[in-house]
Amino acid sequence: MISFRLAQPLGRPWPIHSGRYGCYGRYASLRRCISSERGLAFADERHPKRPQARNFSGGALEPSTEEVIQPGAHVFEFCKKYQVSFPSVLRRAQGVQLTPNPLLIGIMVSERHCFTKNVMKYLDKYEQAFTKTIFDIYIAKKQKPLWYSVFSVPITTPLPCREGARRLRHAFRDSLAARGYDRDGRKIAADDSIADLHGTVHLVCGDPKVACNVKFAELVKHTDKIVAGIERILARGKNGRFINAAQKNKGQPAKSAWRSMDRNKTKTQNRGWSK
């Protein structure tokens, strides 16, 4: 905290005066500067800076997962009652070929409804104040057959990360509409054998700067391939069963996929530093 208290000099004030306050004013200004520096130093010691996130799997987007957090009985009871799973059941989508992939998009998919990774910190063994609110949010989401979330790997400042994720989410919704689905994954045409897309999709933008600068039409081309790929995995018929149930998605497990995204993040940072 900056102190504006005028310090009293020792002894009698100096007889020489220059300006309005003379030497006493310069002396008081010096004491204020010293007090300000000490206050800032003490503030830094009392409130140390948080370490910056270096890895995608251990950074701000994943403060805690079910591998670190031990969910309580109330969480397991909720998952059993409302059929909601943990993010560890997500797998890398098979059959989605994004070549070339300048945005370094990662696709994680599951036939189940899953929590997002940023809410796992509220699902501890002990019920927290915000846990009931999280449960209410996911109970309301159960009306939607398709759950999807889009986020960026934090390799740059927050603004490009948010903008890149927003553009990718917009393109994904446009691709859903182009294939005859609404934004919640329901099939609009009633005469089709597919009723909806049921499950969870996580899209990870590995290079948000490219997502901000690429043309939107090029971005939609990538999301068209993504929707076409996940349709074979998450499509359900009118009887509520998956159409391609025999073809199980045996993709890369979630933990290994996050490590692969960490490597892609490191490659992107090294490529930026070498320029």
C-alpha cells in the first residue's frame, strides 16, 4: 500500500528553501518513495504469484480430475441416478481424418454423458457449497442428447484462446445444421432412421492463433469432417439404441490423449520460438 504520510525530519528543518516546500518537500517525497517500495515488497511476500500452467493436462483447464479428486458417495449416487460419467471415459474419436490439421484439433468422444474437467474440483468427497448447483445444471442438461464443449490449449494470452474456441464452436454448430441436426444433436428430418446424436464431444483447439486468423469457411470444412465422423459413433435410432453399436469406439484413452495434446502444445510453442 502506498503511504502518503509526510514524514517529519529529525531536528530543525533546513533553512534553505527552493520552490513551494523547499528541501523538506524533496525529503518527504523521498520518504514516500521508500515507503511505497517497502509496501509493494511486503505485498508480494504476503500474496505470492500463482505458478503458470505449463501442461494442458495439469493447467488451468484441468485443475483437478477424478484421478486427484476422490468423489464422495453423493457424487456416485448422482452419477448412477442420472447416468452421468467422469471425463476419463472419453476416447479419441476414430475415423475422423483431419489432414492437414493446422489448428491441431483434438476430438474426444464418448457415448455417455460426461462431466467437463473444470467442474471436477467441486465433486470432492465432502459436499461443497457449489456442488448442488453443479448437480442442478447437469440435471437440466439431461434434456439435451448431445453434450459438447470447445476449449483451447493455453499457449497464448486468454483473448485468442477464447476467440479461437468461440469460432470453432460456431463452426461446429453450423456443421450440425448442415447435416440436419439442431444445436442439441436432434435430427430435424423425421423420416430419417437417425433420431439424434447421444453422448459427449470435447473439441480441443491446439493452436488458437490459427483458429482466430483462418477463414471461417476453412474452419467449417474441418468441423464438417468432425460431425461426419462422430455421427457414425453417436447416432441413435428411434428405438433409443445406437445404430453402430457393434462398432465400439476403441480410441485412445483420455489420459494418453491429454499427453498427446501436451506434446502438440510443446511443438507449437517451439515452432513459435524458432521463428
